[in-house]
Amino acid sequence: MKITVKLFATLRNYYEKEFSLEVPDDATPGTVVKQLNLPDKDIAIIMINGRGQKLDAPLSESDVLALFPPVGGG
């Protein structure tokens, strides 16, 4: 199935800001993180179609997966 992946902030150092990705039918955000070889420690917020999710949430055809790194500030 095909999904859209959006990467934010420092995660854009690995890939484009937004791109389509072919994933297995039983994919989860964790599957995508591994498929893209992104370090787990660099993923802090996971959103599917604008809603907060966990690494083991199921993905569906045409979902939009947004990944955010930890955010610091002062």
C-alpha cells in the first residue's frame, strides 16, 4: 500500500520533507521508521492523519504519517 510520509525539523536531514512510500499491508509507524533506517531516538512524536499515535499503530492506504524529533527550547 502507499502512504505519505512527512518529516519535520532535523528528520529532514535524512530524506525529503514529504514523499510517498510503498509499505507492507500490515505496516505500522515502527515499520516505516525501520524501513527508512531512522534512529528510534530521533522520533518523539508520531501522527497519523493529524492524530497522535504510537509506533505500533496500524497504517492504512493513503494515510499521512508525520514524524517529529524531540523538541528542545529555552
